[in-house]
Amino acid sequence: MIFDKLSIVGGFREPAYGSADGSSIRAAARMAAPAYEGDLVGYLRAGTALSPRLRLCLTC
């Protein structure tokens, strides 16, 4: 099956459902923001958010 070829992503060991040999989510957390944080936030705020149009039909 195709699922046999997929890799597990985010298999951290701290959650109750985590993997005992997974990486530590605490070790992956940053203690400080990166130096380019301001540029990144500006880039994201300048973008446009797209979302699908939701159509509700109560008589269909």
C-alpha cells in the first residue's frame, strides 16, 4: 500500500500518543525569535489570504 511508503512527521515523544524514539519537541522550540522576524511578519501581513467561497443552499 502507499501508506507503507509514507514517513511519520512530527512523531515527538512528549505527547501521550508520541513515539518513544521520536525527537523532543522541547529541544526543537526556540528560546528567541530569529533576527529576520520583523521582515517575515511584514511579508506575511502584506500578502493576501485566499479561502474557498462557501455556498449554503437551504432549499437544495
